Amino acid sequence: MDVADLLDLYRQRGLKIATAESCTGGLIAATLTSLPGSSDVFERGWVTYSNDAKSENLGVPPDLIAEKGAVSAEVAEAMARGVLRRAQADVAVSVTGVAGPGGGSIEKPVGLVYIGLARKDGWSQVERCEFTGGRDDVRRQAVARALAHLATVLE
């Protein structure tokens, strides 16, 4: 589904999307707002690159980040849920990961990305993805996967 179709799907249902991005640095929001009329659907977005930003802007507990790491399923879910507490949105998507080329480890290699989704009705899910290629490739793949999830979250 392309971005125009995704926006139309949400528009037809009267639903709003909000985002919280770390490793994608706002690319999901930029993609969603690349078309005229996207303000009917896109409510707002945060780029919470640092751990402090995740805590201060989205309410992710610092203890959770310290225990699980910023790149974790738990933090991705907390980011998505934090978006819904702060935005007038129905669906939230969050992304946190290691885009590279540095910063990876054996436990959390370059290309590891967690995509969190949450809805106002309390439902949430997180997908663990392992993308390949360079930094731009990882970021592009994460954006594409997040947008695909936004399409299926309404099913």
C-alpha cells in the first residue's frame, strides 16, 4: 500500500496517526506528510533520539531504558504508548534501533530495529526486525516496515 492509500484508509475511518522515532530521525513523519492533505490524518510526531528525550517527551521510564536498553521491545512499546498519552491520535507507531555503521553489539547488531504500535483501545504490539545494508538502507527499510504496519493495524 502506498502512502496515499494509507492516508486515505485512515481518512475514511476518521483516524489520526502520531509517531515517535529514534533511529529513523523523523523519516516516518516526513513520509506521511509528503502529500497534500496529510494533516487530515497525521497528528504529530516526536524525534526522541536520546534516552533523555524518550523519558522527558514520551514518559518512557529511565529505569526501563537502563534495564532493557533504548533498543528493546519494551522501550518501543513504551514509546508508542507514551505517544497516545500525549497526542490526539488513535494509532501510534514508534521506532528504535541501531542504524549503524557503529553502535552495534553482539546482542544488538547494526540493523536491529524494534517497531512499536499502539491503539487507543489498549492494543499494542512490537516487531523485532533485522535489516541489512548501510545506515540509509536500514532507515529506509524501517520506515517501509512501519508504514506497512500502520496499514495492517486496522485489520
